[in-house]
Amino acid sequence: MREGIIIATSRKVVRSAIAVAGAAGLVTLAGLGASAASSGTTSSALKLVSGSNDVTLESIEDYGVDLDLGTHLVAGKSPIEVRATRASYKDPVVATRYVNGKPKGTLPATDFSGMKKFLHVTITDAKGKKVVDRDQTVCLNGEGSRTRPDAPDTSPYPEGCPVNPFMVGAVWGLQAGWSVNTFDWDNSQPAKLAVGKYKAKVTVNKAYRDYFKIGAYDSSVTLNLTVKKGDSCGGGHDDGCIAGKTAKAAAAPKPNAKRPTGKPSVPNGPKPDLRPLPAWQISVAPGDEGTPNAQRDFLQFSANVWNAGPSPLVLDGFRQHGKDLMDAYQYFYDAKGKQVGYQKTGTMEWDPREGHTHWHFTDFARYSLLNAKQSEVVRSQKEAFCLAATDAIDYTVKNANWHPSNTDLHTACGNHSSLSVREVLDVGSGDTYVQSLPGQSFDVTDLPNGTYYIQVVANPEKRLYEASTKNNVSLRKVVLGGTTHHRTVKVPPVGAINAP
């Protein structure tokens, strides 16, 4: 949640108990030496397996059935690592497999959501009629676990395949001997299936069978599927209701125990590089009903500033005695990650408003609406920020942290009793804010129709020390039209990215 707006992260509603147990079942089978999770061919780089041949799923009224069939991909003796990048917003995403740190061929056409059309799912009813016939995207960073006792006990790879429309690089990976659930909640559509019995067949599509050299035995499973009536809430489901997937709790970064001492310095060496993305999720809407703003028109948008590295942005705030204000310090690190300096760099302030109630660092970014001549006509009142790594933007850059600790506001930004806080923007990640509230969004009620630009400026007062400040501005073109209280906005694509 950013600025009182709930951003849905998943359509996940329910999960089959059998499907949930699938990964654990694979571990058990592997430990017993059973053949259910293996064809006996240990040389396979990747194979498709199921935890059980019998799966029960629930059908939710007015929603359907999430096809989590309990199938998994299992890596062989070596990890499967893929890095997806695009050279510019005009270019397609290219996914390259890496072996021992070196590139080894490109995968079939894909995007940042995962391996597109990796699987094909067909479901037939009791009469043999095909009722589902679809391809399925697979995210290697999905839910998984070890499948044999000699596999590494941890995985270095990121969790999930979240997509920001303007991300530029992603890392996917499956640790050696680990499994990953092939069903991805964020890249799926429910199926309309009546209560009853079915046969389901899941097959790795030919392009990926050929690429990973997966044999016929290891590339297809057939399941007995039972669909029963389910409830939208309760019933022991791990996520409860149709409110979306519950985010995993993140640990709060710990600030230093006390203010830094000694002479402040800004040493030579690695520093963060803050870069704003083009704005997106752009729309025009009136203010809340029953308020004076209901008679005004506002241009709303989302904005993200990310850290291209090679060093994290680390800020500690130390509270001024008896005040809702902290002194902020930026820390600097050498190439080995050792702290080598610090500098006072502004303040953090307590924001008591509903939907905030945390500490904001001031002057992290600035948002303006420019006219066709690129002169400022409206400025957002948003000027203070709780820094959190909400979005993976490019995990292929040098020193990218694939497991940032501060991914949500509730752990990253403290509470009113805090004496100190640490806010971090890790390398490779960005921080998204939704500008939807009057004052933060742009009041366009009295602006004439025509071309405008949403400008996002990172580090506008240059209080933060960066590797470069030459890339601190982004512009997104918008075209206003319509009439008062019926305003429209057209948002041209950025290169090949059509994300209004």
C-alpha cells in the first residue's frame, strides 16, 4: 500500500490442499528413493513431476477454478539460471540461460513474467470432451523446496516474477535439486469448470522440450481431477478470502545503534545511482464524493525511482529529542561492502496521517506536470517518502540484491515511538508511489486540453550522493481532452511499451 491505495498483487483465492502438499510430497518421495518424482534418469536438466496423481480443486461462484494442479519442475544436478533483459524500451525482452556464470543460448520468445507458453494444459470431462485447452507461463522463482536430501539447503534466486511495466532486467533461477510449482498466481486466469470428475494433462511445450532436452517421460503428467464447490472465504484456506495473496512479512533493516561519530566524509568509490521510470497507471478522476474536491478533476499516476547501483542507498534517521523529526545520514561502502564514510543528508519527518503513520525521508523525488513547452504548470505536494524496495527493476545490474529486506512500509519506516530508523533502496530495486490523493495528483480542472508531460525528478535538491545525477529526470507524454468533469487522457506508448 502506497499513499492509501491498495495495489492488488494477486487474484489468488483458494488453494487445493493436495496441490499445496505437492512440493512436500516430492521431498518425501525423494527421501524414500521412490520413482514417482523421477524417471530414473538423473542426467535430465529439468523435468516435470506431480506430487500426486489425484488432485481436488474448488470452484468459487462467479470466479471459477484456479488450475493449481500440483505439478512441479525439478532441476537436476545443476541449477537452472536465466537472465531476461531488454536493451531499451523499443526492444523485445531477451531471456538468456547462464551456466556457471556464462551465457549459453537464448530461450524462446518471452517477457518478464516468466517462460511464456512453457506448459500446455488440457482438461477433459467424463465424456471425453475437452473443456480446457491453454498454455501456461512458468516462473522459475515460484514456490518451491528441496526434492532430495543432498540438494543445497538454500536458493540464491529471487522470489516470484513480479512485473513493473518499465523494468529492464530480471533473474530467474531454480536451485539444483529443487522444485518449483508450475502454477503462477499472477499469470493465470481461472477456468469455468462444473463440479465433477475430469482428466488433466500437463505437458512441456515442444520449444522448451527441445531447448532443455527434456525426454517424453519427463515432460508430461496425467492427473485425475475432482472439482468441488468451494467458499470464497474461510474453510481453512491459507489466504482466506478473495482479497489477494498475503505478502510475506519482511524484516526491518536495523539502523546503527547511535549517531555516527568522527569527521563526515564522502569517499571515492561505489555509490547509488537513482533513476526515475516513466509514469504509468495514468487516469483522470474527480475528487472524493462529498468533499470540495468532488468538483475538481485530478490527473492520477504511479511513479517509481530505482537504484541502478553499484551501491545501495542506506539512510539512518536519529530522532531529535522531543520532536517528530529525525536527522538523516547517508552511509558509503567500498567494493567489498564495508562502511567507509557517512554524511548528514537532510531529515526524516513523522507523518501521522491515516494510511501513512511512518517516517518519511524528505526530498527524495519531485513530481510536476509540464505543458507542451515543458514549463511547469502544476507541482505535486508529495515531497517526503518512506523508502522501500517495492519493485524489482533490474536484477542483472552489478551488485543487485535479489533478496531485499525492506519490501513493505510496515517494516521499513518505523512507528511513532521509534528513536531511529533505517531506510534502504537496494541495488536493482525501485520504490513505487501511487499519486491518487488531491494535492499529490495534479489538479487539471482549469487546464486547457492539449499535450502535457508528467515529470519525475529523483533527488531534486541533490541532498543524496550518487554515482551520477545526469539520469535523474523522466518524462511521460499525456494528452488531455474532454470537458470539465468529463476529462479524458490519452497516453502514448514509450517505445514498445503500451502502459498508460
